[in-house]
Amino acid sequence: MGKLIIKAALSVFICCLIYEFFDIGTGIPFYSGIAAIICLQPEIKSTFRIGMNRTIGTLIGGFTGMAILFILREFSLFSFPTLKNFLISLCIIPLMFLAESFKRGPLSHLLEKARQNNLFSIAPLIVFADFMRKSALTNITCVAFLSVTITHGADSSISGFALNRIFDTLIGVFVSFFVNIIPMGAEANATGRETHDVE
């Protein structure tokens, strides 16, 4: 556990350095640091799976949030905050169905059938099938959506925050993955340890 803590601190530091030394535009290292800390897990496979959760969930939630903001502004609904917030809240229903269908839809059933028939001999396909079954994609998608629509709904650029949030998340995910594969002495045996996907 101690080595994982050190890697978390290192990941956050690297994320901050990326923003300090490279022109990231209006990106915010805060979101990269969050993604890096959450994605770091005792096992590389878990780090990859949670990184996939955050990436796909942020893409779906971010772009959906952008679309909803365009509609709200087109119909001048920001002048009616109660109605605006009600419509944003209603959007959670189809968004959760969308995320769940992505996890448990025809593609998921196809992957499960292929697994039962021993058609998976390629490791990335096994990882993807596990991701589809275990992912916390729904929660992360909704958090990304609300982050765009509620927290930054009044921003002058609708697409600016959503795109930056996606990019920030990707930086954190990649940093955590590469830091996690750095060997730091005898790694603690994480066999049997339960990992949880959180936002």
C-alpha cells in the first residue's frame, strides 16, 4: 500500500508538471490529478479497467452535456433556472439507460457468448469483456454530464470546458497507467484484494 501512495503522489506531480511545461490551453490539472489518483490500483489490470471507465464515461457524459447546453441556450432556458435544472435532471434517466445499454447491450452479450465458447485467445479481448461486465461506467458518465451542465453551464464557451475535461481526464489516466507499471522494489501481493470503481 505504501508504494501505491508514493505512486499516487508521483502521478499528481507529473500531471502538474505537464500543465506547467506544455501549453495545455485552458486545461486544469485538478481533473488530471483526480483521474490519476482514482485509476491507480494495486493491479495493472484494475488500473486499466478504471481508466477505461473514466475515459468512456467522460466522453459520453461530456459530449452529451455539451449537446444539452447547446439546446438550453438555443431556447434561452437559462432565464428559467428551475426549468433548466429540471430538464438537466431529467436527462439523467436516458443517460443512465444509455450507459447501462453500453455495458449490457448486444455487444456485451456477444462478448459473453464468445467467452463461453472459448473464442477469446487474445488478451485485450478478455480485458475488454471483463470491463464490460464490471464497469462503473454509468456513475462516471452521469458525474461527467453534471459537471458540464451544472458546474460550467454558464461558461462563455459551451464546448471549451467539456473538451478540456475530456483531455484533462485522459492525461490523468495515461499518467497513472505509466506510473503504475514502474517497478518499485517488491510490490505487495494484491491477489484477492477487492478494487472499486469510483468517480
